[in-house]
Amino acid sequence: MEVGQHWGIFSTYSHAGSLLGRLLAGDLKLEQALIEGRPNKVGWVSLYLQQQLLEKELADDDTDFMDRFDYGSSVESLVSEMCTDPEQLESLLALTDLVHLRQRGFRQLSTGETRRVMLARALAIEPELLVLDEPYAGLDIAHQQQLSQLLQTLSKSIQLLIITSREDELPDCITHVAMFNVEVTKTGVLNTKTDNDSNIIHRLSEPMTISEWNDHPVMAQLNALSQQRSQQVLELIKQQRYKAKYSDPLMELKNGKVEYTDGLIFKEVNWRINNGEHWQVRGPNGCGKSTLLGLILGDHPQCYSNDITLFGKPRGSGETIWQVKEQIGIVSSALHLQYRVNCSAMEVLLSGFFDSIGLYQKPSKKQMDLAKDWLAILHMSQFEKTSFKQLDYGQQRLLLIGRALIKQPVLLILDEPYQGLDFINRKLVMNTLNMIAQENLSQLLYVSHHSDDALPAIRNYVDFVGSSDMGYQVEIKTL
């Protein structure tokens, strides 16, 4: 990187971009070769680093020694501990739209709010180089736009390296682009080394200017490859097709309300899901989307104070949480955080049959065979015995998606499922989910902030609107 250049690294089909980010940030060390000219101050934002901070906050949980629930360090304290000058704090909180959240505990934040905290912490060290790995992940549309404007401003004084799997997330300030692990032959055929090759070497392409990147033919080829793999996943799902029959409604929430001591989240939510319907939940960061899904799943503490009917049974009528989860598959950042046990990739997939975090029951031969099929179709067979913790964030997320799909759930809850995935695997999962909805193999409850993630098969929406000061209003729409 030369002075005045700002680089984008496009993650096509590997996690090498994230590894490069960790190297530049000083989190990994090279066994061979050297990094020359690395600045002394490197700011770093990534899902991996965010996960590390969340795990530290959980390790420091003092709930057992307090008369209240410990939600972790406040936003203000987390940002201020990184500041080199106390006067930085107020400007950083304002710059990242965190002023109104300054006293909020870290574990009370939404994924998008957490991302803004990570950015504020990275800027607090006054970096010469700012490495941003999937910087838009979890941000709502308004904060995506704010981040793009902020990066444009920062580019005048800080060198930027942005690692992304989304072709539309390279801001105008980017001058050069490179890709990992993609080759195009003279015949125009995409040649991608598969992850089943244990000797895989991820190579960085020749750098391109931003205009050369915009005209690059690789995007159509990558889309075609992901579509082909999606069809293979769908065929595997169809082989195990199973769907329980329930009378309408599949789920109903009457006058739903969630309120904490520091404010109302939402109220008067009336939502009914009938058989065969697929829904997308939309709204800004912190509005209560994940909270609403938590009420249905049974993970939220206020789920029993709400009038909820699920699979024909009123919540609290004697069903166990395991009976509820038996028919539900889940992918979310919260589950990803909870999955901290030391088990193998194979065991992660198998745990989907038992709705457990880790594997504590003996699977059948049929279940073992199916899990191996899933590893193969996800191109992760070589990781069968690899510890989940040793995999990178994107590989972990792909396994958790497989874990949710492997048992063919009646209801599939997907809260920002694509976080950390490279381009091909993101398209693979998105295409597969749309096919699942089209053929009614499961019913989808889906959350995503990105407009290009909209699934054509979903025509029903729950929209959070209004002001957070008075609690968000919820509008139910069918197109």
C-alpha cells in the first residue's frame, strides 16, 4: 500500500482476507517472511474481534454477586479505556452515534450497535491504518449510509483497508481492489480451488484500480457457481424431507409487549403466522427484532408474560423448551456467541438433531452419515475433526447454518445469517433459503438489513417503525 491509496480486499471464496486483516493488526504472526512498513498504530474492526470482546464480557459477568443482572461494561467505559486523551470520548461517541447508548451495557446492544462500539474503540487509538473486516455487518440502512460518509471523511487523514464479501460495500474513497483465491482461465471458466483440498493456498490477485474492478467479469461467474452449489444443497434437503402438520396458526402473538426498567421496546404487537407463510422482520438497530424472535423461540425472559401460541399450544401450558425447539432451527449472532464449547465441526452439525450446544447424546448411523454429507456439500470435509474454536468466524457461521438445516425444522429462524460469510457462501445460503421457501420445505422467519438480501419467495413483513423513546410500533404487511 502506497501513501494515498485505500484498498479493498474482496472475499470471494476464502477466509484469507480476514487472516490478512489479523496479520496487519498484529493479532497473528508470520512464520516466514516479513511485513514491511506496517504503521505503529493500526486500528482493527472485525467480527472475530467483536466475538473476543463479547467472550471477555461474559467471563467477567458478576450477576451471581449482584442484586441485579450484569449487562457488562458500559459503552462509555469500553470506548474510554481505548482513548489516548480523555477529551476524545465525547467526539467519538457522537461520531459513531453512541451518545444515547453511553450507559447501556455491552451485552444489551444489538449487533449493529456493537459494531459501532468496535469502530469507536479502533478510532480511539488514533490509527495511521484502519483495517475494517466486514464493517457494514449488522448495520441498518441509515447507519450503513453514515459509515460510508464517515469513511470518506476518515480517508483524508487515515489509510483504509476494507475487507468485504459484498461488491457494493467498497466506498468511493477506495482506489485499489484485490481478490483472494479466484482465477479466470482464457476460456472464461472460473477456476476456484475447493476447500476440500488440504493443501489449499490462497493467492491474492493482481491489484486493480476501482474502475477495473467495476468492469471485472468474475461476479457473473461467482453467481453461477453459487447457484449450482445451492441446487446441490436443496437436493440433499429433499432427500430427508419431513414436515409436521399443524393447524393454523403456526404461531400467534397477541398484544405483544417487551419493556425494561430503562424503557419500552415495543407494545401492542399482534402477529399471526399461518402454514406456508414466510416472513421477514425489518427495522433499525436496537428496535427489538431479535427480541421479537426471542419471544417465539422461548429464549427471552418475558416470553411467558406474553400471550403466545406456538405449534397449537399456548406458551406456558406445560410444554418444555426442548419440545418447542424440536421443531425450530435457529441461526443468530447470539447462538454463535453461546457456541463456545470445545467440539469438532462434525459434532456441531450433529448437535442440530438434539438442539444442544455441543454433543451429549450418541447419534445414529443415519445421522452420522447425513452430517458427513453436509460437511461434503459445504466443502468442509477436511474440518470433520477440527475444533469449532479453531475455525475462522465465517467457517463457524457456515457450520451453524448447516446445524439449523440438518434436521429439517418446521420453523427456520434466521437472524442476520450471512455475517462473516464470503461471497460464494453468502450467495449459496441465500439461494438455498429462497428455494426452501419456494418449495415450503421449512417456514422462514428472516432478518437482514441489506436490501440485496431480500428473498423473492418472502412476501410477508414485520416492520418496526417510530421512535425508540416511546417504544417502536410494529406494522404487519403482506405484498
